[in-house]
Amino acid sequence: MSQKAKEKNRFLAAQQAAEAEIISLQQLNEKDKEGQAEVLAVHRELVSSRSFSDSVMTFINKDHANAEAAVEYTVNEIVSMLVLLENDYMRQRAVNIKEIGNRLLRHLRITKT
């Protein structure tokens, strides 16, 4: 298996682990109708986003990067665009993207080969 394929598989495994973690947290916070439950729903949507995944995979393919570098690059690119917006809602999404990036990086460190 090529190094690119290994890194893609590591990312996909981290993505699945992060989503499973978020689902577990959502189940624990079912009764919290506003606060944490809403944030977790956004996190779950973002972590499973096809466009986010595609960006990470493209970076791995193009730059022969490891999964960690691809996640960091993708997060930084998205955050840099969102923080420039004047809309508070979109700026808050930048915070969510950073949190998702940290969650993915934590799972990637666990699976480091």
C-alpha cells in the first residue's frame, strides 16, 4: 500500500472515530436542547462534511503530506476565510472548525504508525 493510501486511510479512520465520539457526546447531552447539543450537532456536520474530506484528501494527494499536515492545512485555509467575514455566525463556525481540527488531530495521534 502506498504512503498516500495509508495517510488517507488514517484520516478516514480518525474522521470515523471523531464522528463516533461526537455521537456519544450527543447521546449524553440529549436533554440539553440548546447549549452543548447544538454545538455537537454542528461539529458532527462539519466532521463528516464531504468538502472538508475532499480538501484533506486533495492535500494528501497533491503535496504527499501526512494526514496531520493535511488536516492542519485544511483547517487553516477554512478558518482564514471565515474570520474575514463580518457575519458573527460564520466567524463562530471558524471556532467550530478549529475544534474539529483538534479532535481529528487527537485521533490521528492515536493511530500514528
